[in-house]
Amino acid sequence: MKKTFKHICALLVLGGTITSSAMAQARPALTQDRDQAGRNYYSAQTSCNTVTFGYCAVTFPTPPAGKRLIITRISMLNLMPAANTITSIDLRYLNGSIIAFLNSQVNPGTTPTTNYTVNESVFAKFDPGEVPQLITFVNNNNNFQMVGIISGYMIDIP
């Protein structure tokens, strides 16, 4: 009887251990999605109205330390004094590598301007110290106005 009682106690202890470890595995871990795009929305706008040697460039703030900027959308408006003057538009690192060439659409403007708009999806990343820059190149040195908007989100850099 003593032996049987010891066996029953041992089985109860073993069964309790298995049950409690199985219960621990069944509980979901608490997590936080800090990198979700909707939680860390980013948008910036800047403009340029001075053409120097055939281009107009705008720069945006660099991401803060510990963050990465993901750009997902670019919108631009170029008010040109004449049609067929834009040679290219691009997103790049400040005075550096081109990340994306952007397509522009001609829209009727109020006289005497021709409106060129950009509204494109992109996927580009900028780490701290990397400055986003939009540049419109033209085939003359006439002054024009440009407004650039970038939007996306920030994520933590591990």
C-alpha cells in the first residue's frame, strides 16, 4: 500500500508538471508592433523656386538617430514657364546616388505656366545621416517653382 501511495503521488507531481509546462506554452506571448507603418506615419513638404544651372533641388530632414525612414509615396508639382522643359526628375541621397527616376504628367496650367505633376509609389530607405533629395532637371535656366512631398513611415533600427 505504501508503495502504491508513493507511485500515485509521483504520478500526480509528474502530471502537474507536464500540465503547467503545457499551459505555459499555450499562452500567447505579449508583443508590440512598433514598426507598423500606421503607427509611425511620416510626411514632409518643401519647395524650391530658384533654378541653378538647369536644376532645382529640395532636401528633406534626415531621420533621427535609431530610426530608418521608409518612403512609400512621392508627390510633386512643377510649375514650368514653358512646355517640354523637364529632362528628368529623381529621388536620391543628398548629392549622391539616385534611388528612383520619377515620371511626370503634363496637366494644363494657368497661363503662362505648364504644370508637371508626379504622384508615384516608391520604396526607398534612408538611415540617420542620409538626406532625401528630390531634383528636377530642365533644359534651360528659366526659373520655375517646385513643391515636393514625401510620405512613408519610420521604423526602429535594431
